[in-house]
Amino acid sequence: MGGKIFVVGFGPGSYEHITERARAAIQESDVIIGYNTYVDLIRGLLTNQDIVRTGMTEEVSRAQKAVQLAMDGKGVAVISSGDAGVYGMAGLVYEVLIERGWHPGDNPEIEVIPGISAINSCAALLGAPIMHDACTISLSDHLTPWEVIARRIEAAAAADFVIALYNPKSGRRTRQIVETQAILLKYRPPETPVGLVKSAYRDRQHVVRTNLGEMLTHDIGMLTTVIIGNASTFYYDDLMITPRGYQRKYTLDTEQQRLRPGERLRPENEPWSLNAMQGASGGNGQSGIHKDSASTGTQTPQGSTTSATPADAVTLPPRAWAEAALRCLTEGGPATSSTAFSPTAAPVRQVSILEVAVSPGVANKKFTAAQLTRLAELAGESGEIEYTTAHQLILRTQTDDANALVEALQAQGLTVLPVGDVIKVKACDFCDGEKYEGIAYAEEIAGRLAGLSVEKELRIGFNGCAMACYGAVNEDIGLVFRKGKFDIFLGGKTTGRNAAPGIRVAEGVPADEVPDLMERIVNRYRADAFPGERFHKFFQRVGEIEGFVHRDKPVTVVADSVCGQ
């Protein structure tokens, strides 16, 4: 009968992190082959299997012994901590088989059983440091020339990968970790978060949270995994966290812009993508925030900001990209100016996008020339200004100082509010101010409520007379001013097949009572709405708000008819 080799990754070593398949493979095997320490870690799973122990540097002999035993008909488990395919035994077993002319389907059968690699287990103890692109680099130069390892460190540092260092230091190899730190400091500040995890999930587990500048003051050995953050990694108390993106959107009520599911993939919401970059250069007719790669920090192979348009970059054949990358690694070494990984290259950094709604006021619909000029200046070449139906302009622009930019807008007499799922007060122009009696109430309501966060965007429509020409009655909440009093409409819906005006729940409410009343209605919605529940659905569900009772609207049946009949 044919034999079988199980190449087993058993994770960090704790029993609860060993998969069921790994347990079963160990128990099914006739022979267990592994490094002494690994055999000891799984001793509790062993029954009557034969044990073949070897030293740390005897990986090839382990693989050869496993192949020979399997060819003799044995079931053999070759064990590795972490994942057997990450600096483990899987590759060596296949190499030994290939030298013997083996092909898939021949004797012996091979099964590689994955386990939790150190980068994953150590990251879990630190928080969430590998949420963005990450790589692993072994500092052991027993099998890989140091100059190759150094180039890989240089490349990963320049590309701003989160880096996990395996085998960082031993009794004889002490310089490698020092050289690594020196390379990384060319690209990352000393304050960059670094996690040192020794013996993750084992009896002698030890976790240190430090930074790139001070990491060498701590004990680092062969059982330590070093995780080095990228430009956006930060500490929150004891948690080391890497955000999933380099761009943050600021609003005035929260630093993290909340995007609806249908908005997340729009080019303006991911301006770093190829679609947005092509759109900025006319590739697909859409406008992205970034008009050229200079605003995104894209680097040329010489390490400086490229002047080529994104469209030029996209059309470069994939083979040309690969050949250029190969030249960077093989010509001149990492420290020369002819490579992509020059220490003079601009560091990758997190881009902050401020996104705010701007208007000349609640009742005022007229921007001055000075205001528009200032808006354009603040947007800059890489920003954008979007007209909206809420009587506001949306300004999106890069900034490292959101507060200063908002103050600059306000200095021009502009109203600045958050965007997204917030309250918007949409008022008419009061016939260019001729019907001024209701303006003060519109401004007071806006001052109290505009910009507050809600589950779903909520619009308060405000009309200054009974003509209601601005369509206030169709908004979530409609207010119509008549001779010092208000008519109130709740639950309007402006879009969709069932679009309809709100229910008129009150007539002739004294004007000075309405701001407080609106505040109570909004607070009830903010407190009791389900996640993502729009106001008209909320009103229907709860049935009553501030004494106003929901009534079903009459159903209008529209019959399709032949044109002309």
C-alpha cells in the first residue's frame, strides 16, 4: 500500500489553536517527524506513534526521512509550528520528492495542512496591526544571502508594508536586526509602532509594545516575532492598529466619514483607485479628487514624485512593470539613486480628506465672488466642489489641518456643516428676503439641528409662505409658515415609486413653539430609530411622535395606458 505524508502546521503551539484536521492527521500517522521543541509542544496529542527527532538546522534530513518512510508505506506527519507553508517544511518535502522524479498522483500522497502563522497569532495579541498590506521577512541568512534580505527590507520599507520579521536574532546572528532597524529608519519615523511577541500562546508568552527607535533596547531572540507598523499604524492604549485605508475623510461631527453601501465604490470616495485616476485624466469621464500622482505620493523608479499622468501609468504593459522591478532589485543595490528604493524617496503618509457642506446661509442662496474665489483656492487643484440639491456645495480637499480650513471658510461668512447621514435644513429664499417674517425661525431651527448625526439623512424643509413653492411638504419634516404660525408635515418621501408629501399633522402652531417642538421630534428619532431606518418609516412604525399620530396615506393606483388613449 502507498504511504502518505502529512505536512502539518499546528499553529503557535497551544492546543486550542491546533485545527481539527491537524489533530486528526497526527493521530492517523504512524510516524511523527519534527524538531525537538515541536515534538514537545504536541506531546499531549501523541499515542503510540514512532518519533523521529532532529535538531533545528536539520530540515533537509527531516524531509528526506519523511519521503523514505512514506515510500515504504508509512503514514508520516512532518510537523511545523505556525503554518507549514510559511518558512516551514512543505516546500522542502516537495523539493526532495521532485529530485526523485515524483509527480502529483504518484506514491506517496501529500497533504499540506495549514496552521496559524506567527504573523497572525502575534498580531492578534497586539490588536490589529496587519489590517492593511503586510509581508513577512526572515532575517536568517543561513540559506539566503544577506544582501538579498537587505534589498527586500528596503523594498518593503519604501512601499510602506506592515512588516513581520521572523528569526530576527540568535546567539550568533546579532547584527541583522540592527541593520534592519537602520534601513527602516530611512523611511519611517522613530515613533512608528513596533510589537515584539515572544512565544505567542505558549507558557512563556511575552508581549512588548514599543516603537522603531527604541525596539533594540528590548530583548529580541529566535522565538520573537517583530511586527513593524506602516505610516498609518497607531497605538490606542495598548492596542496596535493599522487602518484599512490611507485616506481618512473628515466631517465636522466625526473623523470617519460614514458612507452608504452604494456610495463606497464611487470614484470620488476612493480617489486612489485606477478608476478615479483614469477619470481625473479623462479616461472614463468621471472626476476624481487626485488629478495626478503627485497628490497621492506615487513614486517613480528614481524615488521622486512622478510627472506622468495616471493614464500613462495604466497603459504600461505588465511585463514592463515586472522588468522595471527586477532591474531595481538587481542593478546597483538598494542604496543607489538608480533604484526605486532610495532613502530620499518621500515617505508614504496617510492622506486626510476634509468633506464639508458649505452654503451662504439658510435663507440666502447667493454666493459672492469673493466666497467662490476662496472656495476654489481652498479646494486647490486636487480638490473638488460638488453642487447638491440640498442648497449646499460639498467641498472635498486634502488637508492636514481641518480646523484651519473650516475657520477660513467661516471667515468668508459661509455656513459650514457636516455631510453624510446628518440633519439638513432646506429653506426657501423667502422671495429674496421680501417675506422675511419666517427667516428668524428657520435660522434658529438650523442653528439647533443642522448637522446633527442621525441614522439616515433627515431633511427639514422650510417654506416662508403658504405657496410652499420650495416643496417643503415633500421632505421628511415640512414646515410652512403662515401669518406667524406653522403648518407641520411629517413623513414625506421625495423619491421612489411611492414618493408622496408628508402627513399634515398640525395647522396653526404658534411660531415660537416650533423650534422646541422640532428639537423634541428629532431627539426622539435619534434615540429610538433602528439602524438605517428613515424618518418616514420610523414615524409609521412608532405611530405617534409628540402627540402627532401617523395616518396611512391613500394609495394612488396608476393604470398603464396606450399612448394617445
